[in-house]
Amino acid sequence: MTVPSQVKSRGPRPRGAISELRVAGFKSVKDEQVLRIRPVTILAGANSSGKSSMVQPLLLLKQTLEATYDPGPLLLSGPNLRFTSCEQFLSRTTREKTVSEFSVSVTLEDKRVLRTVFALPRHGEAMVLSEMTITEPEGKLRISSGSDGLPVAPDIPDSLEDIKTTYSKSMKQTLEWRVQRVRCFFQLMLELQQGRMQFMPSSPTQTFETQIRRVIHVPGLRGNPVRGYPVTAFGPLFPGTFEHYTASVIAHWQDKKQSGRLEALRSDLRQLGLTWKVIARRLDQTQVALKVGRLSHPTRGGASDLVDIADVGFGLSQTLPVVVALHAAGPGQLVYLEQPEIHLHPRAQASMAQVIADAAARGVQVLLETHSSILLLAIQSLVAERRLDPKAVSLNWFSREGGETHVTPGDLDARGAFGDWPEDFASVALESEHRYLSAVEARVPKRGAR
């Protein structure tokens, strides 16, 4: 067996990569909580502890930016999340009362920060973008809206005022800043007097928008295997959820003779013990079928021993979108995996750690929400074996106290250790083993007893 080479964090991540997420006022995340984003970011905790709630505001921004029409400041019901009212996600202070706003902040690797606040007006039913702040080394841009939901005069940093002066001189016209809402962000426009012309010299939110739209979302529910998947366009952006793109991505790699990616995909599937081969076959211009090797390993003369993915174990169809997404993502691109271990045998859960570490070594940012102590222990083992840089891992423990989520960060040391285990995580396995052994011991006849 070939031992994988050492996996480290290969130099600095791209300047635009997301490095931190802050959320407040959303579901159980009432007070602001911080999520540090590294090449491997792990969200662990009991059910309903707030793991998904910490990431969902980012997904709300994503589906709002990707909408084919202007849905207003937020698209509540879309492919990534589905709400029918704001009260369903605003934090509650009591059983009857909810807070009136929530905030989400995105920090990039170059320390630029975008903070947005969405509020529910006192006499309104729809959320409004009440405040947006961009903090950069050159200064801070803050735009807020009035009671009518319309933006008011912004605080313009000197760097942007210099841009206005430069354009005014070159055009020999008096220009003024105007603000308009574009989806979930405010945008600055330079306007000639009396509104005769407007143009946008630069967008302070552009890099943030790009990174949010680049997020790949692989949900926990990845659909049932079918005999024909819809043909989709191929990335690098994947609007909505990723499972719809899986078959078309594989077909694209085949059409473009990208044998390296195909072999890497097949190698991961073999490592997981699921299959040794996967191919895409176009049924017509609207559907693609997926065929997989019937066995988990290649055999002599078995190149044509393929079956439809609908005729094999459920675990393969649920895991394939995870592995394909990790290979489709580019450097600095965030891949959000909800429970990648679903329907996997414990041995495959352990092998998934190496698949994730390899993706991180390629520059992908893997954000995974998991209930698998086996997967976590396998990641620790990679660190202890010096095959994964401990600085590339961010552990985040989620707990709820009084109905409110608290995020406790943790770091791995060189041995893969991180201190005390959460009370509700690995101790469950120990308690179950102790319960079983105690029950067995109670049934063993004592010496001398008849």
C-alpha cells in the first residue's frame, strides 16, 4: 500500500479567501459567535446545538446573490434554505418575543471585513438591509438606511473621495456619491448633477460577492440515486446546492480528457471502499447517467463490470457529491459539507479524513459539519502522523445553554490533541461500552454459584 505524502498547509491562502465568519441574532446564535475558517474547519456538537445556524446566514447571502431576479435584501426561500417568514430565523429573547435584526460578518484573508445588518421594521413584514460596513486598511465605509428602509448619506473614506475627485476633474463635471441597494448589499454610484448619468467606478463589495458566490454547498440531504441526472452547466460557480452538478462535472472531465481529475476521484472512491470506477454516459441532451464499478477494487477483465449507481448501496450516491465537490473546487474556494460521513461504514468514515486533508493541501477550504467521532479522530491521527499541519485545522465545539448557542474554538497540537473532549461527543461511546460490559458482567455466574 502506498503511504500518502505529508499534507501541509502550502503557503498563504489566496488574499480573497474567507478567513472568519461572525453571526448574531440568527436562530439560537443570539449573541455574536465567531467561526475561524482554516483549510479544514470542523463544526461538532449535539443535534440542535447551532452548527447549521452558524453557516446559514452565509447561505442566505449566497442564494440572494444567485437569484435570477431581484428578490429584495434577502431571498428567504431558495435552493439552499427555505423560510416563509423572518420570525423563523430571528433569535428569540422569550417564548413570545423575537429580536428585530441579525448580523453577519465575513472576513477575508487580507483582513478586509464586510458586516451587514438586516432588520425587521416596526411596521413591516419584510427584512431590510439596515446597515453595511466595509473595513479596509485604507479606511471604513459605513452605509445605513433610514426608517423608510432607504439608504441615507454614507460615511465615505478618504480613498473613495479621492476617486470622486479624480473622475470629477477628468470629466470636468461635478460628481456626487449616491447609494442604491443591489440585492443584499449597498452599492456606491457616482452621479452627475440632477441624475443625468450614474456609473460605478469600483465596487467595494466585489471581492466579498465573488467569494460568497464561490461557496459550494453540499447539503446533508443529497437526494436519491436516479438513472438519469439533469445536464447542468459546469463551474467554477455552482449556484444552489452541489448534488445537482455531480454527474455533469464527471461528464465534463471525461469530455475534456481531464484524466488526472478522474483518476484522483476514482482513487478517493477506492480509498473509501465504495467503488473503483465511475463514468458518466449522456443519455440525451437533458440527462446523464452514472455507471460505477460493481466491486470496490479492479479485477482482471473487469473493466466493463459496471452497474447503474441506482443499483448499488446508498452510501455511494451520498458520498459521490462530496468527493466530486472537493475535486471541483479551486484554491481558496469554500466547500461546506453537511455530514460527509452519512451512510458510510466506520472504516470509510476514517478514510474520509485523508480525502478531506488532500483537498485542503490543494488549497480548498473545507468546512465540515459532523457527528462522527471516528472522522475527527482520523483527522487527529493525520496530524500526529505529520501528514496534516495542525495549524491547518480549526475545531469548533457547539453547545446550547439556556437555548443560546456558544462556540468554543480549539487548536490541535503537534500530536493531534486538543484538550478535553466535549461532554456530549466521544463520552457517549465510552458510556455505551461501559453499559454493555456491565450488563455482560452481571450475567456471568459468580464462582461457586450454581
